[in-house]
Amino acid sequence: MGVAARVFPTPAIAAESPATSDYEQVIAGRADKILATIDGMTADARGRVRGALLDFYRSLNAWHDAHGARRKELRSLADDASKAELATLDGQLATIRDGFVERLSADLTAEQVAAVKDGLTYNVLHVTERAYQEMIETLTDEQKAKIHEWLVEARDLAIGEGSSEAKHAVFGKFKGRINNYLSQQGYDLKQEERGWQSRRKAAAEIGTTTRESK
């Protein structure tokens, strides 16, 4: 039995409660919104990818309902037993993520899989990456690549979180890592941010003046 089969078993048919029906409508809407951003799929492939997305949402919801509170508690504990239990839970979540990506990869290119992940994480990777490049105009290609690498890692972890807040928290952790790296590279981030805000303000004022003059 493959990873995908273990993680996404065929669900038993059961009567839907109103709450279940509402949830299914919500995740169907989310899946369709993501699918609308992916070009080049056949109808059959689109159906399979949609099924993978829906199963992923259901699996994550069930896992976080069962283990989310305990996982949060374990993160605040430092003893070896708690660390081991947390590692086990994180491993379970990784299996769900990996099974999902495995299913996507059967029908999608690597670029399309990345686009699905972006959809699941509100495009935070690209918004954040663009912000760093606009804030620090002197970033080297090596520094840009390092920032991108960490943001990809953040996105790949964040897809397994159970809420928007938790997904953003994963990116926040990696942004802290990026900020430390940039400081070590000699950048004064507070000064860079002030300069960026000044440039944005000036650009906004120019745009307003241009519109008013038309």
C-alpha cells in the first residue's frame, strides 16, 4: 500500500450533518479557487487533483481536531519525553503532507504543485519575497536565493497547518531566521525598512498627483 493510500483511505459513506455539509461546501470552494489558478490540466486530471485537495483538507481537519491542542501544549515543554512525543506528532503531519504532494505529482508538474501550495498558503511566499527585494534593493543573487530557499521550506510546512493564523505563524518563524541572516550580512533592517516606507510613500503621492492631473 502506498503512502497516499495509507493517508487518504476511502471514506465510509455516512449521513451528513448540516455542519458536515457546510464544511464540505467550504472546502469545495477553496479547492475550486486553487484549481482556477492552474492551467494545462485535462478534465480527468483536474478531477483527481480536486479529490486530492478535498481529501487533504479533510485529513488535516481530522488530525488537528485530534492532536492540535496536544501539539500546541508540547511545544511549550522542554523535557525529553515531550520532545519525543512532539516529534512523533510532527512526523504524522509530515506523512499527510507527503502523501498529498505524492498525489498531486501524479498529475501535475513541479511548477503546478508549487502553485497549489501557494494557493493553500495565500501566496505568502511570493508576497514576502517581493517585500524583501523591494525593502533591500542591494540584495545579492546569493542572498535572494537563500531567502527563497527558506520561504519555500516555510510554505512546505505551512500547508499542513490547520488555520490561517497557524500558517502565517510558520512564515513568521522563518522570517525571523531570514532577518537574523540579513543582519549577519551587514544590513540594518530598521534603516532599510524606513527607506522602503519612504519610497512607497513617495510613489503613492506621485500616483495620487498623476490621477488628479488627468
